[in-house]
Amino acid sequence: MPAPKPSELAFIRFVSVENMMRLVHSIGVETVLKDLARYLEDDFRRWDLFDKTPRVAAHSEDGVIELMPTSDGVSYGFKYVNGHPKNTKSGLQTVTAFGLLARVDTGYPELLTEMTLLTALRTAATSAMVARHLAPKGATTMAMIGNGAQSEFQALAMRAICGIDRLRLYDIDPAATAKLVRNLSGLGFDLTACKTAQEAIEGAQVITTCTADKQYATILTDNMVGAGVHINAIGGDCPGKTELHGDILRRSDVFVEYTPQTRIEGEIQQMPADFSVTEMWQVIAGAAPGRTSDRQITLFDGVGFAIEDFSALRYVRDRLEGTGFFQSLDIIADPDDPRDLFGMLTRAGASSAGMQREGATL
Amino acid sequence: MPAPKPSELAFIRFVSVENMMRLVHSIGVETVLKDLARYLEDDFRRWDLFDKTPRVAAHSEDGVIELMPTSDGVSYGFKYVNGHPKNTKSGLQTVTAFGLLARVDTGYPELLTEMTLLTALRTAATSAMVARHLAPKGATTMAMIGNGAQSEFQALAMRAICGIDRLRLYDIDPAATAKLVRNLSGLGFDLTACKTAQEAIEGAQVITTCTADKQYATILTDNMVGAGVHINAIGGDCPGKTELHGDILRRSDVFVEYTPQTRIEGEIQQMPADFSVTEMWQVIAGAAPGRTSDRQITLFDGVGFAIEDFSALRYVRDRLEGTGFFQSLDIIADPDDPRDLFGMLTRAGASSAGMQREGATL
């Protein structure tokens, strides 16, 4: 007797790191970033519709493990993500992530995917989508302070979505800047490696801060920042981790993803609880102004929100159709009679016992 | 140039439904249930140590999707589980589940597994582990009211762990009872199919109620229950779903897993907020009495708690060692240089472009 075959319903699509890379290359990195920005903008526009549960965090001495769920009423998604600053020392990633998309009507999972790469892509697409609304018109130059794992993605997204192709680079570790220059060489950017943060922001209309230390740092001080710039502050994303001097926040109009989360995790954790911010979805939906003058400093205090992962999961699900860039995982027990889970188990046992008697391997 | 191979660190073990069935059969179902009861008892004994986050639920008209995380400081686990009562009508499972175990020190996932079968096993092992502490000594007979997907597992666990081998069966649907009789025939049980719940509980020292309707039902009324029995009430496990008349609860000593959750989901949702209960871990740790007299009615108001899933995940992880009952999933992006995620992506692209030029398939 052959082993009972699981039905179609028992399978979900799994996108490994390798398949994610294949998928991204088959589409093209910059096209993926532009597509993601479109998916993100669609979801920001219908922001009200989403379940906005705060992340569920398990803290330890070494780091944090978080679950970030959300739902639009049709699909349900969550991301598992860890943050372990010391991992780098033992050759491990500081942040790893995977995500899942399920159907709300049946509760059945439909997609499981790596999200380390996907998060890097969606973070960059979010920054650029926001900059498209807030950066001064005609911006061509970005200072990039912090040249780690996220920096290349930021650069490509800012060019693909905002037309910024001149980059001024600074990192406390020159090796990080050298890596960034190496990775972006030959891709048509105008690259300048700088010796200080101050030097990097000279002439830049957009300033991206993206450093990794989990501590109150002051990457930018007030006197460094001139009128009219857009600051894309994405490195401060947990309690105790900020990058900007409070005075910069006071001079800026601050835009956030989801206020309750950003007050805990973002740059504005330094400010009083009633410090005025605008949620970015309101700008995109036309319910609140974005940039209103040439002299205004706009500041995106980005920490990453579950809805952005949801957009990214939707995108991957949709783009997988017709490709072979996934494996099928038999993760759902699917007996012929839903009340007969035990029968499914015993029949599988009888069948594998039969196979063993016939000398077949399991 | 060959595609860069992901390192060992990039992989987690995945146990499909098929591999879970193979693993269970290779060990033997009753041995698995006994082993699980031991893992459960170990974790109940160190209950205080665990993070006890409430489940994170996303409700919709059709059902609920929940994440149930917990951690003992060394490992972190969570279960994804849905509950969609209408699924049965379209040939789908009402409840499906999968789970994950990760290392707290690095945040790296180590095990992903189906948990539909595993939850059925851990639920039965929990019931029997509790009954071993609370059921009257020398109990031989169990009434089983509700003969659905969980019933066979309950029967096997109660025999393996408590020595109960006489079963009196009742379900409003005689076909469910017929299925249960068919599945347990030839396994050495003394089986009696009954026409009413009243008839089923005659002479039983243990009464298991395990029905599936999501509504306030009264499977047992007060006058049906005699002195000295142990009631294992596991069917009422969400708001609006109970099985027992309130008068039975008032006559019983009620034992629960985790009081805040059980007051919302369990039988005691019918009772005032200060209704007295004992947490089962206290009994197991010797900090509270279990059964104290022959006439006492003990009642386990079981709803299922994250720590039980954690025990089950630990067990599977440990028992996988040295078997081939898993697949390796490449779910963690693992660049040689953790800061060079983009370099990993471009090198993979160069490599796959090379493969395409050589006409190799992806």
C-alpha cells in the first residue's frame, strides 16, 4: 500500500534565501525596489484598514526576538525577527528574519519566506517612497552615514525611486565605506568617500543615517544640519538606540510610521510624549501636508512597521506566480476526514511499516 | 563560477507532516505520549522561569489566527495556530498549526515543524499528565464525550500514562463514535459505545469532555456528575465556548494551566473573576494540594498553553538527532561578511547569470 499523498491543501510555498536571490535577480533589484514602493504606497493609503498590534518582543541579555503580525482582513502576515548586536563577533547576522502570509478566511498559511534580504529591500523601498514625498524637489545628492548591510539597498532605492545618484559616504569604520564603494562601483553612481560625517553632509539634500550601535549615539548634531534637507533616520530603531541630537528633532517636522511604536523605538524616544509628529500614511493619503517649504527640515524617523513587511510578503506571493522560485512544504496535516487525524497517522504507519517490510527506505 | 553555498548556519531543520508521522511511528505513539508527559512535567515544574505572554490573536468573522510565544531564557518557541469552525464544510481542518524553536543567545531559529499532529499529541499528554496527579487512584474507566480528532490521542495517553483502558464513548454524531471505535479496535481497549452522555459516564472515574462547537453548550449537567470523579474538560477553549454547567464548577476543585488565559477561554469564563482555581504547576511542584479526598470532584479546565507547545518543540528537537526525519531549509541569509548582504546578493546574481549563459537551468 503506497503512503497516502498529502493533498494540494497541505502545502505552502517556501522561498529560501537562494530562491529569494533568484527571484530578485530575475526581476532586477531596482525594479523590485520600485515595485515594493508601489505595494507599500498602496498599503499606506489604506492604513486604517489594518490591525495594528504592537510587536511582541522577548528580550534577553543578548538581544531580542520579535513577532510582528498584521492583517488587512483578507491576508494575515507576520515577521519573526531577531536583533543580537553581538552576533557579528561570532560571524552571525545581527538581524535575521522570516515571514509568513496566511488567508484570513481559512487560517491556512500560503507563503513562508526568508525575510533578511526582503526586509533590507522593503526598508530601502520605504525610505525612498517616503523621500519621494518629503525630499526637496530636484534632490540629486545623498549623504549616507553608516555604510553597513542596509546601505547599498538605500542607495539603489533612492536612485530608482527619487533619482538621487550622487552619494557622499561616511562610516566610523573605513572598511565599511570601502565595501560600499566596491559594491556600487560600475553601477553608475557618483561616489565620494568622506572622512567625517560633517564632510559627508556638505551639499547633500538628503541625509540617511543608518548606524548599528545599540546605544544613545549622536551621529548628527544640530549645527551640522542646514535648512531644507530631508533626513532619513533609520538606524535608531529600538529603545536606547538613537542617532540624532534632540535639537535637530526640534527644528524638524518629524514623520513616522506608527506613532505608538515610534515613541518607544525611534529618535523621538528622546522627546516628550506629546512631541508633534505626522504619520506618513496621512501624507500619502492626502490628509496631512508633507514638505511645505524650501527651508523646512523634514525628518523620517523610520523604525520599520509590520504593515511594510505585509506589503513585501504580498509582493513576493504575487511575483512567485509562474516562477519556479519556491519549494512546496507539507506543513498542514490534511486528513481526508478532518475528524480523523488519528486515522491519517495510523494509515501512514501501516504504510511505512509495509514499506519497511518491502525493504524500501523511508 | 559556482553559486556560493550557504553555510551550515543558514539552515534550520523542518519537520513536515510526513516526517512527523514517521518520527512518531519510529518511536511508537504511546512512547511519544509518555515522553511528552515527562517533558511537560519538567516544564510545569519550572513554570516560574518562563515568559508568559498572552497569545496574540487576530480575530475575523470566520475565525481566529493566533501566535503563542514563550521562552525559558535558553530557547524561544512560538506556535502559529488558527481556529476556523466552518473549515470542515469545505474539507479543510478547523485547526492547523506549526511551530518554531529558536536559540535565545543568537536569535537564530533551529527548528520549524508542523504542529497539527504535535498539538494533538501534546494536548493528550497534558490531559493524562494532569489526570495522573488528580484522578482517583486505581481509575480504570473513562467516559469520552466528543469523539472527534482529539479523542484517540486522549484514549492512548490516558492508558499509557494512567492505566485507563475501559472507554465509554458518546458523541452527538454516531458516525464520530463509529470512527473512534474503528480506530481503536484491536489495540486492547474495552470499548462501549453509548447512546447518551448520561449513559457514558456511568461507572467512569474520569470524564473527558472534548466537543467542538463554538457556542455555550451544556454537555454535562450537575445531576449527571457523581462524587469522586476527575473531569478532564478540554473542549471549551475560547471565549463563548463552554461544555459544563456552572453548578459542576461550583462543586469541583478546579485546576488550570495559566489563570489569566483560562478566565477568558476556559469553562471558568462562566464564573466570577475571583472564582478560586489552582494552577497545575503548583500541584506538580508540590506547592499546592491536588486530590485530597475520595469524594472530591477534581476538574481540569484545559485550554492549552504556550509552555506545552514549548515542551513539545523541545522534545521534537531532541528526538530528531540522529534521524533523517527532517529537511534542511535555507531560511537565514548568511553572507561571509555580515555587513555585506548586498555583496552576497550580487555574487549570487553574477553566478546565476553565468549559469544562464552556460544554458544551465535555475
